[in-house]
Amino acid sequence: MRNFLSKDNMKFAIAGIVIIAGLCAAILLSRPYSHKPHLHDSLYLPSGKFIKEMSLGYQQIAADFVWLSAIQYYGEYRQNKHDLSYFEGLIDIVTTLDPHFIFAYVFGGLVVSSDIGAFDSGIEILQRGMMNNPTSWQLPFEIGFLYYIGLANTILAARYFDLASRIPGSPDITRRFAAFVYSQAGHKETSIRMWEELIENTDEPYMKELAERYIEKLKRGLGDDKRR
């Protein structure tokens, strides 16, 4: 948990958590999981606004709980236990309950784009994060990354990298990525370099694992190209 409660508030928080836990469990057990790895259907998951109303004023506690559920859900997907049907809905709940949780937008946008293949939806998640967190350089930076690796749109990628680099406190990686976009290297080679930079600049294990997977995929593609 990212916040702590006093003893006086603990019993009320527990009541809120029980309600949220029961609601999320009911949602996720409402039908069997499909084994189609790229099925995307959040139809049975209530909106973040609805969960916010149900949280009894304990939005932060509820956000932490649903975030842990989202991470567990993604981990089980990586073990081939089910698809990602509910992932985007879980991210919507987390970011509605806690609109300033930057990493939830970042990780959510990357997973929806890279694992589900819905780049437009992934970018929308990050753009929503930008609206709620205008001083965060990470959000426009990740949008630029997705525009480049997924949509090969160098114009918009460069625009967002430049925007990220102009936000106070942004690191050199924002300027390096802008330089990558303008380099003469091939698209796959540049994408590999970008994923490698992400590995070097994150401490999040799920981000590292995601990046390593796509580096391997891109390298296999390069090998295929060279054999032709």
C-alpha cells in the first residue's frame, strides 16, 4: 500500500476493502476465462466511476487493491492461465480511483498496446494520464514510444518526445529517443535500442520482462529479414 491508516480509520477502511474485494471477485469470476491470448472484452467490468462510488471515500485504498489485482491478473496471463479480457477495465478502475498514479497509466498503455495489439487504446490511456498529470514527462514520452514502435509514425513520435523533453525535470533519455527517431538506422534496429533503453531506466520487473520479450521478437524478425 502507498498510504497508511490510523487505527481509528482502520475498521472503516477494512469495510471498504471488503466491498471492493467482493465486487472485483464477483466480476472476475462471473464467467470462465478464455484461452485466446489476444481476446479483448471488458464488457462485464464496471467503470472506474462506479467503483469509485462504491469505495466509500477510500479511493486510495481501493486503487491499491485493484492495482495488485491487475498485476496478479497480468502475471497469470503471462503463465497462459487466461487472456487479457479484463486488463484495460482494471486499469480504468485504478486510474479513476487514483488519477495521479503515473505508473498505472504507463504500464497499462504498454500492455494494452504490446500484448493486446490495441495501440490506439494504449495511447488513449496515456493521453488520459497526461490530462490528469500535465507535469509528468513519462506520459508524453511513452506516447512517443508507442507511436514509433507500434505505428511507425515518426512525426508524432518526435513531437511527443520533444514535448517530454521540455517538461522540467525530464531526463536525457527523452532527448536520446528523439535522436533515435531522426537517425538513419532501420526501424527494427531503432526499436530494439529503445526497448534496451527502457530496460536500463526502469526498476519495475514487469517492465523489464515486457521489454526483453519484445527485443527477442524484434531480433528474430531481423534475422528473418537478413536471410531473405
